[in-house]
Amino acid sequence: MSEPRGASSADDPVADAASTPRPAAFFDVDNTIVRGASAFHLAVGLYRRGFFRPWDLVRFAGHQLRYRMLGENRRQIDRLRGEALTIMRGHSVAEVTAIAEDVYDEVLHLRIYPGTRALLDAHRAAGVPVWFVTASPREIAELLARRLGATGALCTVADEVDGFYTGRLVGDLLHGEAKARAVRELADRAGLDLAQSFAYGDSTNDVPLLSTVGHPCAINPDRRLRRRATELGWPMRDFRPARHRVRRGARAATYAGTAWALAVTARAARRALTARTDR
């Protein structure tokens, strides 16, 4: 991206940057602020209004399930992006934006993690600019930023001509290293001190973003980010419901129990085979 996209207020918060560098707080969205993939919930809303075929929604649901279970996968995201852009070609931007508002009121506001919301509000109360940094489309990212009182959003932007989608992107998907570049560009324009800034993300793909600031924190980390954060000494916070953690612990216990049972069985089989050989 050549410039930060998605300021959520009429006045450009970048244009009024103070001369003295100040900190900011950067939040990933999916599984950091919102449980699951926010774009999936928009896709459901669009499906209900006739944008997609049932099979399209089934594919998106499969991507959502895989994302919730295994975390982000760049190849998967690129494939999903291509499908979504093709489907959206020729549709009205104003119509999709209005649908996104309905989706927030119907679903998204119920899927916001209270713990992350409290962090966001604490930064706002301290006068720290809050930016969302996400691969989610502008229609969702800017909406969330506005509804949650953030300064703005750096996000993926779909190209449009005369108010209709062309099926292309402006720049690239804001993901991985692209998030870090967008934050550095914003810092240069807005006079932000990244060494004193904060960043929050849930996935190993957020490591470039987290590494850009002086105060990174893993929120609801996936397995790979948890391991990376432990290696680097980054703080971690888990705001997922307790039942999620219980299920995760139960799965781990089941896997461990199965491995133990297989090991015991293998040792017993070896002993039996040895006893037979010695006869």
C-alpha cells in the first residue's frame, strides 16, 4: 500500500500530526478483536441478500472453520480473496457498505472480545491513537473502527469505478509483512514513535506487525505465535471464553492420552515378542 487507508473520521487524523512523535496502538482484527474471520460474517450477510450461491457460502464456511482451528494460511487467504473479488465484481459499493452496517448490528458486535475492547478503550482514554491493521476489506475494517471509536483502519481496499467494484484490489492484500510496511508508512506521515507504540495480534502472520513496535503483545495466540512469543519474551493475553480453553485442553489431554496408550501397547507388544523369542 502506498498510503494508509481507512481513516474513519471526516478529518484526516494524519494531517494534524503533532510535531513531537507520540505512541499509537495497532490492533489486528480477526481473532484479536472479533472472534473468527470478520469477512466471513459479511459474506453470510451478502449471501442472505442474494449475492452468493449456497456453494460459495459453503466454501467460505470451510475457510472459516479451518481458520478457527488452524490459524491463518497465506495460500488459503489468497484463494479466498480471488473468489470473493470475482463474486463482487459489478456490485454497488454503497449497497455492500449498508449491508456491512446491518451485519455489525446483527452479529459482529456480539463477537467482540470484551478483554480486547477494554485494552482498546484504555488506550483511547490515555489519548493514544488506535489503528486497526487487518487483511479484512475496508467495508468491515472502517466500520469496526468507527463503531469502536478507533482513529482509523489500515486494511485491504477493493478497487471501484463509479461506485461499483471492478474485481481488483488497490495495492495488495494487507497481510504479513504488508501490515508492518503500512504501519511504518503511517508512522512517518503521522509522527508516531513506534518504539513507544503497542501492537496486538493473534497469528504468527502478525509477527512482522508485532516486531515493528516497542510493546508487542500476543492476544488469543495460535500455537505458532504462542511459541514465538515465548521465545521472544512477549506478553500474552487470552480473552477467549473459558470453554474454548477447556476444549483445547481436553483435546491436548486426549492426544496425550492416546499417545501414552499407544506407547504402553507398543511396550507390551515388544515384551510379548521378546518373551516368545526367548522360548
